[in-house]
Amino acid sequence: MLAAFVTRTDADNPLQALEVGERPAPEVPQGWARVRLKAASLNHHDLWSLRGVGLPDERLPMILGCDGAGLDDEGNEVIVHSVISSPGWRGDETLDPRRSLLSEVHQGTLADEVVVPKGNLVPKPAGLSWEEAACLPTAWLTAYRMLFTQGQVVPGQTILVQGAGGGVATALIALGRAAGVRVWVTSRDEAKRSRAVELGADQAFESGARLPERVDAVMETVGAATWSHSVKSLKPGGAIVICGATSGAAPKNAELNRIFFLQLRVLGSTMGTREELGRLAQFLRSSGVRPKIDTVLPLERAREGFEKLLGGDVVGKVVFSS
């Protein structure tokens, strides 16, 4: 079968490690299911995998890709949930210390077929295209959990999204607006601020700018560079929900005095559960919100999609179709 995969990693030149060609079709272990993929989307996780981050040599060769949608062997239209629990784990899979994402331990979705545990299949609503459904399992699921599970954001509240350019930020804007939340964003880049407003943000500000008022929650993906601003932007009792730290994990000023005096909450958030992915898909079906797709390419042209993502030349998701 056709796949985009890696047999050796390259920390300095990740595209040199990308291979697109034939791989053996996967066997289906007991309790697992085969999905014949109709679409799969690209994430920065795939670029990090090419660099060898979280993917040691002993696991190679590895098919890349976390996100996908397709048909199971019974002909059901499904979305693939990419968080794989360890054997015997019960409960919230994001809390399993031995969990992994597809393409870390188990072969990924940038292929004609993928196999996953049967419990990792989520019905695809009829109103979503294959390409739209394939965008949901990583960035959009992360945003959904940040907003509604960890942040407990409700209609009428105001949130601040730090860093307006990434896939999670884009999903936060769309989901927040659809849920009746006022969404403010920050970015150092004027073009990204303008694009965020076009996508549905109520206002966009320079990074670190003083806000018109304090917010109920901050969605934090940037880390050290924006941490102090995030803490100072919150109302008493407000929450920072953090899913990443692209600028570093050690802020110069942790603002601990402000955190305890104002009784602020700091909440970590990683991916989401199968049930949350199902709720996200239904929310999109009923609300009409759809992921923004930058480019759709056949899988044999996967290198073009990786080049676009690496160069930052994307607004929305890169999707490969089968």
C-alpha cells in the first residue's frame, strides 16, 4: 500500500527523512479494526517525527500521521481517534502514562490503511466531508478539550488565545465563537491578527498588549514568552489552560503571588478522549462550523504538503486524499 513514512530521522533536514512509497498492508490484531482511509491530515507532530523527536530508531520504519477518516471493514464511515491506551487501561486515555499517539508506537494514518483498537473508531457525521473529518483528531480535539472540559468555558464569557497562527488557535477561535464565547487573540504578526479576525475572533491584539478588560480564561500554547501576560490578563478565579510551550517551558516570572492571591487556576490539557472526539464531531454537524482547509493533495504528492507546512505557507490544514 502507498504510505508516507520514515526509515531514518534527520534533526536538521526533516524533509530528507521523508519517504513516499509502498509499505506492507497492516495485519489486524484481535480487538483491532482496519480503516481504509479516505483522507488524512498533516500536523507539526509529523515534522517533529521526521526530526526524531519521540521516535527512536528502534521503532523505525514508521508510517507518519495522527489524523484520518475512512471506512472500516463493515463499511461504516469513521473518524480515527489517535490516542492509543496501554493494554488494560480503563478511564480517560489522556491520563494513561503509557499512552501514545498513532505514528509514535503504532503505524500512522498517512497511508491507504491503518489499524487501531476498535474502541478508537468514532462515527463520522454525514454532514462532514472526508477532508473535514480528517482534520479533527489532533488540533481540533485539543482545542475542544481545552475550552469545554478543562476550561469549562460557557456562552457569554471572554477568552484570550495566545498566539493566533497555529492550528489549535484557529480551532479555538472557531469553536469559541460557535459556542457564544467572545474570543480575543494575540500575535506579534499583523497579518496573523487580521486573519484571526477574519476567522471569527472578536478582537486581535499585539502580543503583551494591555487588554480592555480581564478575561475569564486564557488558552495558552506559547509558554514562557506569554506566561506573565496570560496571568495578568485573568479575572480573579480565572483559568489558564495550557497545552504547549513553543517558546519554552520556564518563564522568567511565574507570577506565583498573583496566582495564589487571585485564586487563579492553571490547568494542563493534552489531546482528548474518544468521547470528546465524538462530541466535537456532533458539535460541528449541528453548528455548521468547519475546519479551514488550505490544500488537498493526493497522498503520492505528500512531499508538497510537508514542504508547505515546514515553510509556514498554510492557512488551515493540509489534507491528503485517497
